[in-house]
Amino acid sequence: MFGGSSGNGGASSYVYYASVEIALGEGPIAGVSQPMWSSKAMTTLSQENIAILLGGASQSPWGYLTSKGTLTGFEFIRDLLTGQFTPIAGAHPGEDLAYRNTALAVGNLSLGASSSLPNYSFEVQGGLTAALASGDVEVTAMLADFLTNPRYGVPGWSSSLNADWSYAKGYNMATGLCVSYALSAAVSASQFMQDVLESVNIMPVWSDATLKLVPLGDATVSGNGFAYFPPTAPLYDLDDTDFLPNQSSFGSSNGDPVSVQRTAPRDQNNVVTVGYVDRASNYNPASLNAQDDGSILLYGKRASKGARDWKWFQNSATAAMAGQLALGRERLANAYSFTLRPRFILLDPGDIVTITDARLGLFRQWVRITDVKENSDRSLSVLATIYLDGTAAAPIYGQQVTTGSAPNYNVDPGAMNTPVIFEPTDQLGGGLSIYIAASGADTVNYGGCDAYISIDGASYSWIGRQHGAARMGALTLSLPGYPANPTGLSIDQLNTLKVSLAESAGQLASGSTADAVNFNTACWVGGEVVSYQTATLTGPDAYDLTYLVRGCYGTDGTITHAAGTPFVRLDNSILKIPFDKNRIGTTVQIKLVPFNVYGAGGKTLADVSAISYTITGAALASPLPAVTNARTFVVDSVVNIGFDEIEDFRNGIRYEIRVGSTPQTSVSLGTKAHPPFPTFGDGTYWIAAVCQPVADLVVYSGSWTEVTISGSVLTTNVVAEYDFQALGFPGTLSPGVTLTGAGSTLAVNASGIDGVYRPDTVYDLDIGRVAPILVKATCKGIGTPVGQDIRSVNPIQDMSDFSGIGSSQYVDVFIEVSIATSVDLDDLGDLDPRGDLDAASDWGPWQRYEPGYYNARLIRTRLVLNTIDPNTLVTGLEYSVLFDVPDRVDTYTAVTVPTGGVTINFTPAGSAVPAPFIFGPGGFGNPLHVQFTALGTSGNIVIDSLSLSAITFHFESSPGVPVACTGNLFVQGA
């Protein structure tokens, strides 16, 4: 065996060859029948490049092994010069054996990519002359060869030991119980002979130093040019004058000379099982039962000793006849024993006699002798069975037998129907993939196909296997579109989907309503996925589908499908081929190579045409999954929105949050890569996943998730709160921004211009110290198409759809924050500090507002109005801000309090500069909370005066009795 490799810079592939000699059996044989089998495929000797050597006594070696070799150049020149010629040896000296008397299959084989030989099966024609057209031989000829063949016969057995077997031959040919046998293991010769003769209803008898063969048939039968006539007269009529005291194996010498043993009907075997080899089914083992149905009904099944393994029968008809004959022998109920005088010495087993016995009520009862034994007194002990005319004949119509099958594993699967190739939505395919629905024109032999794909049209790669045919066809009547249901499934009970599946011979079954709404009966119809409940057969391979669910898996159910539109039932027979987005736009070549129902068929890539397909990446445009499990929680006094992130095959997924009454008219608050998202005030929030899988394609979730927020910030000490829309938007407007609607709105006058509204500095906050300031700010804006005048409407909030075509999605209205941690008191001079904070402070840069805390002393805000579309104007409607500060606790330790009292100016912790509180704990109007703990002295504090800037107090040991003391003072406020 040898192999050759081939490759193109990648992995190597190998093709293997072998020169083989396969021993078929002892020769000589007559030949090998066609066809033969290679593994499960039916083929021929010529196709496999195999020759047969018959295995004769003078057989020569295989010619390939004895073909002459060649001389080397050196040997050739040497022979010319010396005149002495070198003998040329065979190509394989020492291996060119003749293997005489052994039949061989020889050949130089191409094994393809496998390094192992296939399993070959041959139908060998033996050396004996066939008696029937089937190739089977007559049993006496087989037995004569088995006994007398000089190579494998019984040693010392000559043909003179065989009696005249012509009567048995006639019976065997008339019944057609001929045999074909192959002994592949050592067996007992006597047992083999006994089993074969029993199966063909012949009794072997050794008599007169010869082997006699006695047919047990008791009815006339003819066939195959032969006729058999059973005995018509007994050899003897035996009565009491012929019987001696019974010395047989059963019976008593003191009793009746004839003894009888009867098997009760309920104890008789009524089932015989025969095992055989079925030539019609490629010599597969088979079995059948011969049975007495009447007895089974009365007494139940009673089988004889195990199955008769009669593999020399090669068809069901002869096996069935042998089984019926065996069943007939089982039904012989009476056995007799008696002893005869020596003058009956000529009786042999198989002979027919009659017996008469008045005590048993027997008068000339026909019996067949089964055994004769000579006693010491020369008397003869005889065993016999009842002989009933017809019991040893098989019925003409005994039973219906299995005819078997002879599958051709290499049958042609036929041509392919035109496949349906499409790309499913993401909801259906779960990513980028190509779906292929394929079927064969030969609906009986088509078993599926192997799919191959090529980028260059030359090199093909295997990408998958489809098993079975897709249930595919076409519409026989147009299907109108159906309006989409914006709130749920589109249930179409008006239209009927009429289809024909003739090309694939497919079948459709009805389902339940639950199957329809859960898409368990989904079908692809020209780009739309339709699910159905009821399938009504209206003709051969024709169906009416009703209770339709339209537009399943994100497809368009509003389109009309014309008659002839391809139809595919979506099930496991669809071939699904995934790909990545780098392949989008690529034109590929697809080949579908069919195979038959046995997985074979011999088709190759060269036998089928390529199908051109351009990958579109349709699933990229499918909506993203909706955001789920939206929830709220508080972080640092700010309500945050959390949600579960989606799972999708596309990359770069972010989450956009909008606020407003509907997703289409809401203002975008931006996108985040991951949750949570802090809220920007009370209102209705909308969340959707968004990504841009390729240029010029932005995809959102199929639906927006809604969250309503009330109380977005948990406040403790609100120091300032302003609603600038209610105040009329006091402050400074950048160029292009105007105050409209009686001071209730801000509008940008020209498209493509961004604007800023800055409240008056009086609305800036100074808490007098650096501390975390909680800021809660809200705003609202809309977009308006150029040319649509909405400023004349007052109030604009009363409009049912002030955005017209949803232009709010093209504007960005947001709040910016700037902070400072100190104030230069020298710059303040004699001016009002609140009016000059803008100039006197070291303000940081403006930053986009995020709900939460800002660590600062001073803080200010402004409103920014941006548009991202030159055809959209931006309008600001709402703008409010709330400042919340933490508690301020001033601690004064070891304070000396004289009897006349003490005054303390409030100074924040960590500062050397006194600063007043803004108010007491909880908000404006609340008093400061004061606590004094005297050290070593009992009594109570008495507050003489208390303001936001200072406290004066003294200590009394009892009412009206001031005392000096030392203690710790705590003052709490904001």
C-alpha cells in the first residue's frame, strides 16, 4: 500500500492505493456473480478493478506478481559488453504464490483518502452444478460431494457406500428444497448431515452397509421437472400373531405386545422457528415462524426446541416450506413400540407397516418405523410413529412470508430542486447566518445533501450536512399583507395561506393556538415569517393554512405575496450556516451535493452546479432586544435607574436614556455603556439599547422600556430652589436665543445655532464653606422643523404633538454646572456679595450636569440648547434647580464660661474665619440646635441670645444661680 500527498501551502491530503489478494474460499469455484458490494454500496468487479481466480488445482500466480521487472542501465551495458545476459526476475519474487485450490479476488485498488480496505462482499458460485435457476443445488448431489470429495470429504468414504438416492433426489427436486451452503468453521460432519437432511424432510438410514435416504413425504408433489409419489401400500400387515413380548424402550413384556405413547394436544409444539439467509435481502440473516394458529388459540404458544438454524436455505419460500414440514412432524401425536419375530429382519427405519391390536382398538393402523434394534434372542424391537396421509406434506398456501428487501445502497439520489436561500433576522437566526432549504426531485431516494462553499469559485470547503428534505413549495394563491399590531401579535383570521408542497412531498400538521402564537409552526414566505394554527389538506400535497400570525421574528407582515412565492416550513431540516460581518457584501458560490437515503449515492462536487449568492448581513438591521428588569435605587440621595444588559451578537452596544412623554418626542439624556443611570429629576424615562454595527446603520431596541420617577432626589437641607421658567427666565441670553411665549419659553431663532441661557448671578449659591452640595436640576426642550411656527402657541405644553414629526430626537437640551471653593474678600469691596460672586470667585470650567454631589463652596448653573440637525430649531420649556447641603456641626471644646456668660462667633470646622449658618437643621426657618456639656459641674445652660452668626449663654447650677464652668459646646445647622 502506498499514498501520495497533494497540497497548496496548507494541510496535505493523501490518496492511498493497495494491491490485494483476497481468499474467497476453497476452489475450484464456478465464478462470482454480479453485482458485488463495497461496504454498503452496490458495485461491480470492473468498477473496483478486481479480477477472480477460480482456485483450480493448476492455478497460476496472479499475473501482476509475476510481471517482469527491468534492468538498470549498468546491467544493460554490462550484458552487451560481456555477451552474458542477466535473467530478469518477476516484479515481486517470493510473493508470487499460486494459492492453488483457493479462489481469490485480486486487484490494484484505489482507496481514496482512506488507508483502510472497504468491506467487500462477494456472491460466490460453487463448483457443484446448480439444480435451480437460483443457483441452489440438489441435496443428494451436495451430500455426495460432501462425503466423497478427495480434498474435503470424509476420509475413506467412497461412492460405493452411497445407496441409490434417486428416489430422494426426485423428492428433493419436486419440493424445491435445494440448498446453498458455505462452511466457514469446523463442524461435526454427522451432525451437519443430520441437520441438512432433517430440514429437507429426508431420513438417513444405514442399512446393508450403505447409506440410504428415505423421503418422509406422504403426499404426491411435483415441480422442477420431477414428481414424487409416496408409498401406497404397507410392507407388512402386523397383528398379534407377529408380536412377541414387548422388549422396546417403553412398554412391558407382561402387558399388551403393542404399547402406545400419546402426546396431549396441549403439550404438542405448535410453533417452529426457522433461521435462514435471505438472498433477496443481500444475504442478511432472517427468520420466520411456522405455526398452528388453531392450536395457539386453544392452548397458547408452545415452541419447539430453539430456532432451526438452517442457513443453507437462501430464500423465504424454501425456508417456509421446511418450517411447515418440521411443524407437521411435531404434530405426530402417537408413538408405538412392539417386538417382532426374527423373520422381519428386512424391515428398515422409514418403512411403512400396519399394526392391528384389538385391545388398543387398532385395525391396520399405518405407522412409519423410526428405529429397529436386534435383541439378544434375535427378536426385533421396533419404534414407530403414526403415519397420517398428508401430515408430511407442506400446504401450498401455508403462510404469508416476508419477501425481504434488496436495497441498493448506491442508488442515485436524483437531481436537486432549486433551493431557497435567505438570511434570517436576528430574532430568528440569533446572529448572522444563511438559511438553505433544499429538497430532491426524487422524493423517494433523496436523503439530504452536503453543502460546500467557495469564495473564489475554485476551492470549496464543506460547511454542513442537511438530513432529509425541507418541507418546501410555493404559494398557489396570493397572500395579502396584514396591518401590524403596534401593541402585540398580528393575528390574521381574514386570509388563508394556500400552498403546494408537491416538489418536496412534504406534509404539514395542524397545531394549537399556543403553537401559533409561540411560532412553533413558523414558515418562511418570501421574506416574511408566518406561523399558523390549522393546516387543512385540500389535495395532493396541497394545504390551506389558517389562523395566521403575521410578521413573526421581526419580519414585515404588511407586504403582499404573489402566487408562486417560495414557501418553506422552518424546522430542523433547514441548513444553517453562520458567518461574521466581514463577509457582508461577499459573493460566494454554494454547491449542494445530494446523497441517497442510505447516505451514499456517488455524487461529487463535479456533478453539481454552483449557486451564486451575495451575503447582505440582513440580521444586522434587526432591532436589538428590549431592555428588561428596569429598576430604581438610591445612591448618595439620588435615584438611579438600573437594568439588565442585553445579549446580542453585535458589538459596541450602549444604552440611550430619554425623558419625556413618549420615546419619539423625548429629549435624549445621552448614552452609557453600562447601567446604572442617575435620574435628572422627576418624569418619564425611556431606555433602549443602541449600536452602529456598520457605517450608516444605527439600530435600536425594538421597543423602549419605560420608568416613571417621582422624588428623584432625597433632600435634607434645601438651601435654595429656583424654577426659572416660572420666574420668566431672568438672566442673560446668548445671541440667537429669544424669550417667547410671554416669557415662558426660550427659542433659538435660526437652524443650526446653539444657544445658552445664564440665570442672574443672584441665583448662584454660596454656602460659606466647602462641603458636598447635592444638586437636583431638571430641564426640558423640544425640536421643531424649520418653517413650523409653534412660538405663537401659548402655553406650548398644551399642544398634543408639539414636535410635529418627532424632531425632539435631533436636539440636545441640558444643564451645565460650574463650582468654586473660595471667594476673594478683597475683590468684593463694598458691593453686595451675592451680586459679585461671578467676578470675585475662582470658578472652575462649565461641566455637563450629572445628578449628585459637588464638593464646593459656590455653585452656579446655566441651560444649553443644542441642535444636531440643521433643519431643526430648538426650544427650551423647563429649567429648575435645587440645592441641598449637609448638616453643619460646629464643635467647641473646653469652653470657659464665666458667671456673666460668654459669646461665641460661629466658625466652621477646619476654618479660622467665622461664618454664619444658613439655617437650622431641616430647612429655612428652623432654629439652630445647641448642646452644652459642663465638665464636673451639674446644672443647665441658659441661652441669652442666638443668631445664625453667634451665641451668648451662661450656666446655672440651679434656677437663678449662675456659676462659672468649663465644658464642650455643639451647634448644629446648615
